[in-house]
Amino acid sequence: MNNEDAKLILQAYRPEEEDVGDPFFSDALEQARRDPDLGRWLAEQRAFDDRMRQALQAIFPPPGLRDAIRLTRKVTVFPKKTARPVWQRPGLLALAATIGALLAATILLLPHAGRETLQPMTVAGFAKQVLDLKEHGEISLGKMSNNPAEIRAWLAERGAPSDFELPPGLRSVPGIGCQSFDLGGIKVSLVCFMLGKDQLVHLFVVDKAGLKDESPEIRPALHTENGLAWATWNPGGKSYVLIGVNVSEETLRRLL
């Protein structure tokens, strides 16, 4: 296991909850104890999580918030030009400040949220966005599990694709977890698989109904660039991208 794999697993570790003593995290934790760089990264992650928890706990609704909400449900006519606009009232300004603080905290907690755009996504754009997630180290797992039914249920609960077909070579490979992303307003599913020591593959799936174009690429097409191998294919109503971590193009070909 290298540090990239360990980070992927440790992002889901909760040191003060039921994860303590869970053998799933033991190898990654042991590597963090042995490797100073990984140990510092883990300490910084825990410190960041604590700061965010304290910041969110410190947000309290301002006095008069209920009255401010009620005001927004009424239409008031101001016949005089000198009347103060409704948006300048103190109660509504406090409400706006609270909403702004909550949105700022949400953006910090969801690194991929900033990728949302109003532009329709193409098949090629979908592949580029998930490759960017890998390149910038923004792949994380929201659910740790090797149970396919649990993974599909978790994705379905979040509105992400869950009825996809796995490539033949992955149907007997244990998964390690999953995540849902919102890219350009489109729900994308991610399922991660462990092939062997230091070898992972990330399978991204999107419903083609959310894309603005169609691709004739039904059979998998393999690509390699800067040492990174990935495959794309678009059968039925889905579009797929499979990215390898320390995996060759030949290994991906056998999975497909």
C-alpha cells in the first residue's frame, strides 16, 4: 500500500467513533505511524475536521430569525421612494449572513462542489472532469464497503446511478467503497476496487440522459497519458470511465 491508497482509506476514518479497532483501517494507520509525511497529513486532516466541527457548532440563528422568515412570505407595497428597501431590513440581513456562513462551510466540506457549472456536459467533458478529480487528488469515499448491494443502495439514496453494469473482470473483485459527485449539476457514481497491493481502479458512471451529446463509442477505448491508464465506453443509457492507479493499460484491457 502506498501513501495515495492509504490517504483514500483514511479520509473516511473516524478516530472517536466505531472505526477504532476496525481492521479495515489497520494497514493504513500502521503506514501513517511508520511514514512521517503520511503521519503529518493525517494529523492535519484531523485538525481540519476538528476546526470545521467547531465552526459549524458555533453558528447560531440570530434573534428574530423567525420574524425575518415570515417577512419574506409577505408582499409589502412602499408608496414613498424614501422607504427603506425590504432587503435592507436588519432581520433579513441577519438571515442572509447566516445562509452565507452555512454555504461557505458547505463549500469547504465538499471540494467538488466548485466544479458545478450551468453548461451541459458532453461525453468528453464527463471523462475530462473525472480525470481532473484524479489529477487533483479529489477522489474520496463516502461509503466504505465491499458489499455490492450496500454500495448500490447508498448510491441510489443520493440519486446517483446505481443500476450500472460492471465490466466482466471486476465482477469478482471486491470493492472498497463508493462516492457520489455532482458535476455540472449531474449525479455521478464512483466505485473503487482493490486489484492487489498498491493497485486500485476507480469506476465512474453517469446516466447519458444528463449529457448533451451521444457517443458511438460502445466498446471500451483504452487511453494512456503521462503514465496514467484509463478506459471509456458508453453502452445503453450509461457512460463509463475506468481509471487505474498503478495499473497498466494491459491490465485494464483484461478487466474489460
